[in-house]
Amino acid sequence: MDMDMSTGLGVFALLPLLMMLVNLALIAGAVWFAIALIRSQKERNELLRRIAEKMDRKDLL
């Protein structure tokens, strides 16, 4: 099979676009992970705060 020269160059022209999309996907994944981590930490802190309040009330009784 003989590959046309313009087809080969077209594939190489898409490589920078593909790399940019991969980088954007990695950045988006990192941002999503950070937001999810912060959200779960807030939920954990809220739960621990409620537990501490209940323990303080029991200490007063």
C-alpha cells in the first residue's frame, strides 16, 4: 500500500491538537479530583463537629 504524502502530513498535523486535548483532560481531571477531595473533607469535618457537640452535651449531664 502506497501512502499519499498529504495523508501522512495530515496525521502529523493532528498530533499537537491531540496532545493539547490530552493536557486539557489531565487538567480537568486534576481540578475535579481537588474539588471532590475538598467536598469530602468538608463533609467529614461537619460530621466530626456534630460528634464533638454531642460529646460536649453528654459531658454537661
